[in-house]
Amino acid sequence: MAYTEAQRRAHVYDLQNALYQISLFDTTVPRVNRDGIFGPETTQSVMELQRRHGLPATGRVDHQTWDVIFAHYLHEMQHRSAPIGITPYISGPLSIEPGEAGAGIGMVQVMLWALSRQFHNIKAVPLTLRYDEETVAQVRNIQRLSGFPPDGVLDSKTWNALTILYNVVDGR
């Protein structure tokens, strides 16, 4: 299969995005327009990074130049950007019964703890990683508050209600 113009533009865009992100933290790197066109701005930005890293300043991106740009990009993203948040999610079909254990239950318990700090009618539960009686009681409470039958089964509908409430409180 031939290398298409659309593929080339996508790769140029990826390069430009890395250069742009680097330029946000390193003002010696000229800022580029992220348009997928390898024009004079992109050439100048590449040449500056090549000079700074002791490479021939050709403005062309070979493997060595790409590796330098990507390493610089990763360094800036890892050391200068804000911490990356996580989104708790239990994958697959969801129907957790009392007595089960696992990391997903720990996520539920952490969300209940956070909610208990905001709402007097939701109680914190110990972090046991078990779907124990205290956790089941608070899941039933969430189900009642959400207008669901309080059966204590942690299904997708209950998980979603809990997660939406947590995300609102947590500011996501």
C-alpha cells in the first residue's frame, strides 16, 4: 500500500503538535501552526531543535531527529504538565453481589468516602476491597437516592449513578 497524502499530513500534524507542546514550555523553540503542512514555521522549529541537540540543522525529520523531538516532548509533558487524572471504571458486564472482592470495590469505597465528606446522608465505609455489609448498605442508600430499587446489587445503572455523583462533587 502506498503512503498517502492523508497519512503524510497526519504525521506532519503529529510532529507539529509535539513541537507546539514543546514550545509552550521552551520559548527558544519557535511556535508552529498545527495544520499538517510542513512549511517554513515547521522547518525553523525543527532546525532549532536540531541545533540545540548537536544534529545537522537540515530542517528535515529523519529517525534521529524524530527521536530527539519525541524525547524532548515526553520530557516536557512528564515534568511540566499538571498531573493526569484517572477515571475509575469497572470493565465488562457489571453485577457485583455482596461478599465479592476486588479493586473495583475499592474504587466504590473511595467514591463513597469522598461523597461522605460532602453529603451528611452518605457514610464513609472502610477500604476493605470487599463488598461487605457496610458498603452494600451505602450502595443501597445511593440506589434509594437515585430512585432505584435498593437491592444492593452493584450493576451498571448503580455504578453510573455513583460515578456521576462522584464526578460532580470532584469537579470533573
